[in-house]
Amino acid sequence: MMPTAQTKATEKWQKKAGYMTKGFKLKRELADEFKEACEKAGVSQAAQISKMMREFIDEQK
């Protein structure tokens, strides 16, 4: 199946903006709890993971 024009445009923008996809293997229970906690807090999972990564990086400096 060929990607649509919108898919191509989105991929081009993500590459230009410096976004990438990361894959992780996590215990389902942990992932489900994290999803629920993010929904309860009204934040996206990606935003929360990014925040935690930034905090951890800053702590290691």
C-alpha cells in the first residue's frame, strides 16, 4: 500500500522537526498503569515520557 500525500507530508515534517519513533518493551501492567495515570493527569504519554527523560538527563549532568 502506497503512503498517502498526508502521510508523506507528516513524515517529512517530523524528520525536519527532529522527531523519531522509539520502541520499548515494557510489562503490560506497567504500561497500562502509566496510560491511566497520564489520562488522569490530562497529559499525553509522549509528553510525560519526554519530561521524565529531560529531568533524568539534567540530573546526570
